[in-house]
Amino acid sequence: MLESIKLEPNASYSKYMYLGQLSVEKEAITAFQKGVDLMVAERNNLAVDSDEAKILASKISSALCSMTEIYLTDCCSEPGAEQKCEEYLNQALQVDSEHVESYQLLASVRLSQERNEEAVSALNKSMELWIHKEAGDATIPIYDTRLALVKLLLEVGLFEHAFTVLESLQKENDEVVDLWYLYGWSYYCLGDDEERTQEEKKALWAEARDCFETAVKVCHIAWLFFFFLIMSSMVDHSKELIFAINQFVPESVEEPEEEELDENFEIESEDEDAMEE
């Protein structure tokens, strides 16, 4: 690959995207930027509304998101890191105003800046772009991206949206530790709300316990030991929360059925302007 770049530095953007993924910090930024420049040049020679131009726009925005993530992580201590994040995200949304990943990443940046209202707006926009699409639609983010979305939704208290995404993930693949951990954490946080009655708290925490136990079970049946090591912290936390819940809701107590939960309380979102169905 490096030899190819040396011989034909302007021949293909894909090799720079690959190099960017293999590199770190400033080297990765340099590789991604070269790839973006080549894609922009190629896109300028295409009809704006052509399928090829739209595909390139999406790839450009994805590359800019990768560059933003580098400044959020590896290069976060670099001078002007925050400004770089803003610059790359603005470019990504200018190139493709319907790029789901860009809005989701924008929400993450706004949360780091403690601009929660703007984060909520970006999350709602991100979800609006794909949540009502049929399964298999190319605009639906990959599984891991949607898991990351759930974490952001929980951080801003959008529990209803979080459950919507979790349900779609469950239909797609229900043998993922993160899925059941996030399900459990969602129910646990809802039950931990001081405004809940004792009965509501018991019902929610009973649901949380079921989900945490499923997370532990899914991890234990994983046949890759390395995978188990990666998930160990999540499993340990699940076990800790199961223990805590058992102190409040003994396993011997008959747990309310799901139908009863719907009658007793509603999952409330802090976002009063939730997405329209």
C-alpha cells in the first residue's frame, strides 16, 4: 500500500482511507485528509444529483467523522482540538446534510461541551433519518453505531428513544452482551428515579435484573475467551447491579408482568419535543 501511494499518490482515495484506519494521531489525520481531498476532487467532476456523487458525499462525511473522533480521543490534548472537531463536523454536514453518523457524533461533542439541549436536537435529527426505514435499508447505521447511540440517548435521559433503538437491535441480533447490558441499565436508571413509587421501582428493577442476567449468560456462552476478557468489566458491573437489586427485590418475590408495568407507569423522556411517529 505504501509503495502504491509512493508510485501514484493521486490515483485512489481508498488507499488513504485504509492507511488512515491503520495509523494513529496526526498520521491518521494526514492520511484521511488526503483521501478527502481526492474524493472532493472526484465529486466535483460528477453531476450533483448522481448516485456516484451521493455515495462519495457519504464517504467524505464518514472520513471527516473519523478525523473528528481522533481529535476527541488520541489528539484531545492538542491545541485547537475542539476547534478541529467543529470544523470537521461542519464540513461533514455541509457535504451530506443527511449523514446519520455526523449528527450522532455532533451530539457526542455537544455533550462533552455540556450543551445538552443541542445534543438532544442532534440525536433526534440523527434518529429521524433512519428509524422509520425498513430493515436492511442502507441508511440504517451499523449495529455498533446504534449501540453507541443508545448510550448517548441514556446520557440525556431519552429513555423512550433508547428502548426503540434497543428493540430494533434485539430483532437483528439478540446474542450481544452490550444489548442486554444497556437494556438492564435503562430499566435500572428508570427505577432509580426518586419520583418512582416503591412498586414501580421494584417492577423496573426486576426487569433490569432479568436483562443483566441475560447479559451474563450471553457472555458466558461466548466461545472466544478473548471476547470474554473484553466483556469482563461489563459482566462484572452487571453482577454488581444484580446483587444490589436482589437486596431490594428478592428473587423469591413474584415479579409483576409486563402488562402490569404499562398500567402503573409511563417511561418519560426529558425531551418534550420527541420525534413524531
